[in-house]
Amino acid sequence: MKRILLLLTTFMAGLVMVSQGLTASADTTPNYVITTDATYPPFDFQDKNNQYVGIDQDILKEIAKREGFTYTLKPMSFNAATQSVTSDQADGVIAGMSITDERRQVFDFSTPYYKSGIAWAVSKDSKVKSLDDLRGKTVAIKTGTSGANYALSVQKKYGFKVTYFNDSETLYRDVINGNSVATFGDLPVLQYSIKNGTQLKVMNPKDPFEAGEYGFAVKKGGNAKLLASFDKGFAEIKKDGTYDKIVNKYLDASASTFTGNKANSTTVWGILTSNKKAFLDGLFETILLTVMGIFLASIWGIILGIMGISQNKFVRGTATTIIYIFRGLPMMVLAFFIYIGLPTAIGFKIPAFVAGVITLILNEGAYTGAFVRGGFEAVERGQMEAARSLGLSYGVAMRKVIMPQGIKIMVPSFINQFIITLKDTSILSAIGILELTQTGTLIVSRNSQGFKVWAIIAVIYLVVITLLTWLSNWVEKRTKA
Amino acid sequence: MSEQKQVKVHVEDVNKSYGSNHVLRDISLDVHPNEVVVMIGPSGSGKSTFLRMLNQLEMPDSGTILVDGYDILDKKTDINKVRENIGMVFQNFNLFNNYTVIQNVMLAPVQLGKMGKEEAEKRARELLETVGLADKADMSVGSLSGGQKQRVAIARALAMDPDIMLFDEPTSALDPEMVGDVLDVMKDLARSGMTMIIVTHEMGFAKQVADRVVFFESGKIQESGEPEQIFNAPKNARLQEFLSKVMQA
């Protein structure tokens, strides 16, 4: 058992080093980790080559070039993007982020780089005429955005209910499908999306509420150098016209300029071929997470299971408590806690992939621990008594008599858990890991082909799960023989 | 009875309760080398609990238990070492389901470094021969009848070459036609001079094999003595009542 623990810690340490090595640059130019909203066109989105583009991205790239710094971009949900900065997981965030007094409490903002305001929009053929018509209806808002804040501030006055989303595309779809009747969001974002075919209409294009400004942000009191570079670079590109060129490039162009021709994004085959690399990368990440999750969670689960039937009350209690806690916690809460909460407490960054693997180990390991313990307990008590009465020690009796019988009982549970682990990796998209589900979110945000893209993703999952099931059944047959 | 002064098992004033249920009260008993002691009594009288204490499958609340001179209740005593010298046979056989017949017999000697694999296998085949199951060596334990399982269990216990054998109702879970084979093996063992402590309901066997019969009732030893005396001239009223019931049946 000690050997396994050692192996596990060595492995985790290696993982941390590798992922840090990937982000560290060898030369002396500063390299920053910048987070962004994965789906926020025209400010942040992926183009047909799966490169991040948009007004934010082009500004950032231009400033970095002029100011001589490099950066690693981490696209995720807006909420996770801002929280990554406050928890020191990232150095700065650029995500069409409105400058508000509330945010000033925790962030330092750059010079405002874009003037915006809150608009509200309804489905194209909606009968809603004014905000008063929203009484009793549901309004869709994006978590953590200033559109959401505005909606909440007038919620009482107009008497509507709200429902939250983490990405814009799903949110728009919800309004178009009529599950909710309206949404509040940043004016340019809504307009850009409508121009590119989203079946919504803006109700107040002329007079947005709470006209505000976007800023690049760092954690309050930190990264002053990065902030100064941004401001200096921004002043330059504003002065020489580069800034206007960037803005016009996105606001004047239709989406297909960036997202490819129509056929590429409307037929299943077109979607598949034009996003081949993205799908494969996402699939690879999902498989990598699954394999590591299954392997390490099984080891951890077996350790917990053995502890759970220990003769020592304290050891047994520890295992029971660990299983209780991590089986009880929703996996997404655990992922956020490890990725966003923990670094603040321990003072160093945890790369998203490592945080994801740790989440899988703790969550899936707890379930594994529970059925491993149950499997050992299901072995007749007399087996242990017979082994012990021959003079075998507890350890030898466990290893030679109880465990082989218990594991046989557990095999179906293991297979079940492997499949659950594969599916649960999709939850890790919440912390920005670019696995299969997150890949789907990004592609949909670009081509608005929700039905086809999610159907493709679903089929990929089913194929992988089928392969995993075959493999598991083959292993099961062999253990039975 | 044996002439030797040396005592194999020495039990003094042992008490045991499960909650408010006082299952053993002030039990004292000495067992001498080569002696065969048979314990009889109604169900729940404490005789199995007592037997299981002799190799520490149960712990008494108070009292002294010495086996081969070792104080097995002393924390400093290596109970595994003591257990190597005490064979135990259970009512439900408890053969290891994940091994074949011969692997069951070989497991302990090999794991405990008592002999190498080849030697252990040779010895295991001899033991299976003596219990009449040489032809079953490579079968899985699931394919054996109850009587065969119990004989394998006896061979397994003997593989460690113990000098005391404990039997906990070894024939109670068997179909009647299987009982004889198991009792025959036990008789052979008794004849060979093994020290044996047996909990059983087989009165005929007790009469035939026992050097001493001990009658348990309500957690106490009510009477003990040679089989002749116990079965033909019982003094204790409860023993008389017990015998009248079992003999009728």
C-alpha cells in the first residue's frame, strides 16, 4: 500500500511539473496567463481554424507584440475566467468585462477600451413590447455578467423570474425556443449575434441601460506591470488607428468571414471535416482525463476500501468520512473548489488539467471506495476466521483470501464506474478544460448549429463508451475464467 | 489418560458477556497432551464461544488462557505463532473459495515459510490421501460435497502440523450420510495421539472417542468426567435432562 501511495504522489508531482513546464517560457520576456470568455463574439470566439479571435483577442495580441510580453490564453466560462484571476490562477482577464464599482473592489481595470451598454432582446416574433410585459415570465441571463446584474436590479420592478446560463449560445437558444422570453446582455454582443443569424431582436438599440465601458482586469493590487503595459500599448494602437481597424474588422464583417463558409457549418459532414482537429483534440483530452481518472481513482478507491474494513477504528472512520464527503459533494463544486478555491488558500496555481484529474480521483475514488469496501464485506466472515486460525497475519489473509474473492464481486461495479468516469469528464468543461464537451460548446458558439454539433458529440461519446464497455467485458470474462 | 504433567491448554476463571447476556461464567479447564475432550450441551450454552477463545477468535472479558504455555491474552504474545500450532475446523468448513482443494491445503505452510512449494504440495497430497480425497486435489472447492469439504478442511488444518486441534460442531452442517466419513477421520486422528477439543452433538462419537466429556449449560461447566460416567451415571440434574432429550431423538 505504501508503494502505491508513493507512486501516486510521485505521479501527481510529475503532473504538476509537466503542466507548469508547458506554460513557463524559457526566455526572459514575461509570460502571463490571461483568461477569457470562451464564447463571446465579437469580442472572444474561435475562428474556423480554432484560433481565438475577436476584438478583445486582436487588441491583446497587438498590445503584447508592441509591449514585448507573451501570454498563455485560457478560454473558459466568463464566471470562471474572472474567478481565476481573483484566485491567482491567472494574471489577467479580457472578456468584454464591464467596469463596475462592485468589480473595482476586487479588480484593477485598464483604461476602458470599448464603450458598451446593456440591451434587452426577445425572440424575433415575440409579442413582448415593453419590460412590463415580462411580468411573471422567465428571463435568461448569463452568469456573472453585467447584463445579469442589470436584470436582477430591475427584476422586482418588472416581476420576472430568471434562469442562468454559462454560455451565450445555449442562452440564445433558450429564448428562441421560448423557454424564456427575453435576455439582458451587452449591446454589441447581442447585435453581432443577431447580424449573424440569431433569431432575436434588440428592444433598445438606441438607448442602452447603464451605458458602460469594458476594461482589461488584473487582481486588485497585483500585476501592476501587466496593467501598465496594457494601458501603454492601448494608447498607442488607439493613436495610430490600429484599434479602429480591429473594431471595424469585426463589426462590419459577417460571421462567415471568421467561421467558414455556409456548407462547412451547416451539414454534419461539413461540421465534422472543418472541425476535425478540434473534435480530435477534444476527444484526446477526454480520453486522457478518463484513463488517468480511472487508473488513479481505482487505486485511491481500493486504498479507501481497504481502510474501510480495517480493524483499526480510527482508520475505518477516516475512510468512512472521506467517502461520505466526496460522494456527497457535487462534482462541479469539487472542481471549482480545487481549481478556483484552493489556490487562494495554498498560494500556488493548480493547472486546470491537474485540478480536473484530482477532482476525478476524489469523486470517483469515493464511489469506488464505497463499493470496494462493500465487496470485501460481502466475503463471508468465516473466510477470514479460517485464514487467521491457520496463523496467517491479517495482511496475508486479506491479500491471499479476502481480496481475490472481493475483487471478483466488484468487477461489474468497476466497469460501471469506468463508464461513469468517462461521462463525468464532461463536467470538467466547467473549469475550462478543452475536452469533448467544451469543444462542442465552442463550435456551437461559432456556427450556431446546436442540434448537429451536439448530435456529433453524443455519438462520439457513445462510440467511446461502447469501446470501453467491450474492453471491460473482455477483462471481466478473463477474471472469471 | 495421559501420565504427563505438562498441560496443553490451561483455562482459568474465564468470563464473557455480550451486552447483558453472560455467555461464559468462571470457566476453568485443563487439557493434557494427547487428550481428547468433547464438549456437549444445548445450543447457546457457550461451548462454541469457549472453543473460539482458545485461538482468540473471541476475546474473554476476564480470566487466563494458556496454550502451550503461552499466555494468549498477553498483548506481547504473537498470536499468529500460537495459532500455527492450533488447527481449527469449523461447522461451515470455510474452505477458501478462490483456491482449488490442494491450494487450500498448501496455502498456510507456503505463506508462513514453513515449507517450499514442492514440499508443501507433496505433504498436501499425503494429507488428502489420509482423508480419502487424493483424487479431488485439483478440483475447485465448490464442486465438493459437504462431507468432502469438511475432510479437506481437516487436511488444511493438519498441514500446519499443529499439536492441538479444535473442532467446532464439524458435522452439524452435513447430510446424515456424510457424517460417518468425517467422524472416521477424526477417530483416526484421535488414535494417532492428537490433542483434540471437540464441540459436537454426536453422542455416540463422544462415548467412543472422548477421554473426557464436558457438559456446558447456561455458560457454565455443569459436570465433566469420563464418558462412562457422564453417559451412564450423570449426577447433574440438567445433564440428566439434556441426555434424556438427546438420547430420545
